[in-house]
Amino acid sequence: MDHESKVEIGAAAGSATIVQAQALEARRIWPFAVDLVLLLACVLTLVACQEDSNAPSVPAPTPELRGVWITNVDSKVLDSRTRIDEAMQFLAAHNFNVVFPVVWNDGHTLYPSAVTDSVYGVRIDPRFAGRDPLADVVAAARAHGLAVIPWFEFGFAAAHGTPGPLLTAKPSWAARDTAGDVLTKNNFLWMNGYHPEVQRFLLSLVREVVTRYDIDGVQGDDRLPAQPVEGGYARRTRALYRAAHAGQSPPLAPRDSIWKRWRADQLNTFAARVYRTVKQVDSTLQVSWAPSVYPWSYDEYLQDWPTWMRNGSGDLVHPQVYRRDSTRYRRTLQRQHPDTLKVAPMLKQSMYPGVLLQVGDYRMTPDALLHAVHTNRAQGYAGEVFFFYEGLRADGGRLAAVLRDHVYRDPAPLPFRRASLD
């Protein structure tokens, strides 16, 4: 082998030795490199976790009551199952969560009633014969995630305009004014709300509804419990008063303060009976009231509803702040404040004002609607109930769209527990 060949072989061997040495060195260092990578990954994970813990959490949706009354007057919603389902779908799509369907109006029920059938032979409003609108509302509302609180609109009023089937069958149930005539106010003819049989009749209707239907509560309004201040002069009522006042007859002045107080207290007692009747069936059912605003409610209809709430005879209350002028709405709502009424502060958590969307030729403007809702929130009320459904659908659903695009942008959980679904 010549000298050059030996040099090449030696160079090759030297190169191999270097490569082997580098390989050995790499094998020696590699485990530490792996450890370094793992350590770096752990550090990055800890930093990420720290950043996540410092990131602002998404707040849970605020509970609100977003309700609407559904009537059988100036509305065709209850005329068919198809119309009812479409209405429930519309309300759910606009982020409402409670419906208050009428079930007692003008001496008729809007469901087949064994109670009315037994008392005066009328099972349901003839307009809905062969159907059960309440059952249809419940089924459709449930399908669209809405709570249902049936509304006993007429309360102690028997009829509008004419005596109707109830007072025709039960003339002794009529309320009387100072002249002894059937008590009539604003063309409504009234039953005697102080008569034990009348009270049992209304309680039987309430019990019938809460035991037969998968609902979330019941509601009385500006006629339940209520009596026009001009009444109280039926023979039986005068006898009750004399028994409680050492034989003294009630004053002939209907607005006498003592006489008003005594009659209002009878209604307060009845409100408590309604509450107990409902809770005995299911303690989670809501007892809801929608009275006139105070003190007008007391002065004209003997509705002392702050006392109902103070005494624990209601879960929800919706004073009818039906003012068409925004300034008057704000001032009237302020007068219903728990501090003003000297009611427990918790009343604010139970109050959701009634807002007038439409009646007769009147319809709320979008600006007035937003002002009312913002006023409610500014005064601490987390929701409202609108009178009535057709106002949302008028003008192509304009007012419903205003709500959805502004204050009802997102769905809101109910402020009470769903009684029938839990």
C-alpha cells in the first residue's frame, strides 16, 4: 500500500472516530434535552392555566319574568290549536317565558268545567264547545319552553252587560248597592264576594284548574279578589257586618273608612284562602296577582294588595301600571315601590309591572315601550307582563321586534322554579 493510500485510510478512520464521538455525545445529551422540552411544556401549561383563571368569567343570564296576557276578546289566538301553537312559537322566538291565558270570562270558563256545569249547567264558553283551549295552550307552551299561569280575569264579576247564565241561575249570589240593585260598575255585573257560596265557587274553579292541568300557577287580577266600593249591601253581607259590630248596620255611605276597612279585610282573608288552596295542591305552584295600582285599587275596588303580599298570600304581583304617557308611567310605578307602600323589601323581587301595549284604538309606540321597560329596570324590577298579546303582533310584529332587538335580545331564565317540570 502506498503512502497516499495509508493517508486516506487514516483520514477515513479519523472521520469515523469523530462521528462516533459525536454520536456518543448526542446520546449523552439527549435525555437532558427531552427533560428540557418537558419542563418547558409544563411551564407553558401553568402559564395558560393562570391566564384562564384571570380571564373574566361569562356571567350567568339574569332571571327575568317576560310575560303576556292572552285573551279571548279582540283576539283569535284561542280559536284553534294551530293558532295557539303559532302564538307560542312566536313568543318563544322573541324570548318571552310566561303566558297568562284567560280561563274565566263573562260567566264562562275556557276549559270544560265540571264546577260550572254542576252550578248552572254551562260547561264551557259556547264559542269553544267541543274543545279545551287551556289544554291546547299548556301543550303548545310546554313544547316551546314557556311557563303557563292561567288567568281568572272576571274574578267576582259575573258578567258584562247582561246578567248572563250565572246570575240568572243564582240570583241570590248577586252583589247589591245601597238601592238594593245588582251591583254594576263600568257595565260589569258583580257577584257578592262576601257570600260564602260565591267564595266556595271561585275556590272550586281554582282548585279544578290546578289539579287538572300541568301549569305553573294561577292568577287573579283587578276583579279577584275585589268588590266595587259601592257594594256590600246584600242582605247576607249586612247581617255579617251586624254580627261583627254589636248589631250596628253598615253605613249607607259606601266610602266610610271603617266600612271600607271591614270589607277589604274580608277580601284579604279570601286572598289568603286562595293561596292556601293552591299550595295544598302543590307548594311550588305560583300564586300571582294583577291588581289595579294602589291606592286606587283600595279606594275603588277594596283591593288592599300590599297587605296580601305583606301577609305572604302571593308569590308574584303585577300592578296594572296602565299609563299611556311615559312621565305618568314612571311616577305611577314609583308610587308602587315597596318603600312607598311600606311593604317588605322582598316585594321588589316579586313585583313585575303590568304594561299596556294595546286596548281599543290605543297602541303603544316603540319609544314608549322601551321607556317603560327601561323604567322598570331602573326602579329595580326584573321583568313585566304585557296587556295583551295582539299588541305584539300588530304592524307585522313591530313591538315584539323592538323588544327582541333591544331589551329581550337573549333568553332569560324564570325568576321562579318551574312547578310542573321538576
